[in-house]
Amino acid sequence: MSFADPCLILLDCQRDQVTGSNGKIDPVNQAVIDRIRELLRHARQSGWRVCHCQFQGEGSVAGRAPIDGLRPTAQEAVFKRRGLSAFSDPFFHQVLARSAGSSALLVGFSAPFSILATVFDDANRDKALTVVPEAVGALAVEPRDVAETRAMAFDLVARMAPMMSWEHLTQDWSVDAPTA
């Protein structure tokens, strides 16, 4: 898929958002991490704007650290927030304002919380975000497992935001890839 001036938004790509109570990463979330890494690599190579929005609530500093391979570069905007929605950072809306007329892809973790809250806030604004479901993960919310938690979240997310499948997003990557 070709885009004009796209923006990639990584929401809550932090260790504490993927490490379960057993200290391990669920295979479903590992697959999401791998897709986000691939998407981030493509975005950087293609010159997309990239921004990271990180939750700065309770918990250890180590837990809030970015997931390996998803760390921001010095050129990428980083928004640190205390609320659930990315819009709880007072400057986040400026990213979307600069993306007016282009694609703003939302990926990351905390599907039933931060992703849902961000999509809800966006639905009450400009509806500028497009969610890539295969690049969104979640921790299990008892009594549900990771897959069930994601499915519940997407039942609501799909009603409020446009979605773009991984297949549709990546179909032209080999054609669009910049040459060295």
C-alpha cells in the first residue's frame, strides 16, 4: 500500500505491556512485537514520520522501558502520558494535525485500555487514526486469555475506527522498498 506522508504511532510498546504475570511474553504478543518491528523498520526506511506514546503511570522504570527493537530514535517524537488515551498528552493531537490528509497508523499494546481509549478520543475528534489489528496486542484480562482479550477489544475498536489489515498494508512493500 502506498501512502502520502504517512505517520506511524506506536502506543505503549513497553515491556510491562507485554510481559505476563509469569514473566513471559505470550506467543500472540510475540507475533505482534515481530509485526511492529517489521512495520517500524519499513517506516524508517521509507521516511515515514514515527512517534511513540508511552504510559508513565505506576510500576517500575524498567517495566516502562521500550520493548527491545522498538526503541525511539533521536529523530522520533516521544510522548509520555499519565492518562489512558494518547490524547492525554497535551501535544499528541499536534501529530494528527500534521497528518491531516495522510494516513496515521496506530499500533501497539494495551488493546482493551490505551488503544480503545485513544480510538474513542479520536472518534470524538477528526477520526484520523487507522488501526492495524494484527499489530496490536494486549495482556490477558482474567478470566480471559490474550487472544480473547484482543477479540473483545477489537469488537469495540472496529466500531469506532477504520482498520487496515496487515496483508493490505504490506502488499506492496517489496515494490515500494527504497533501493540502497
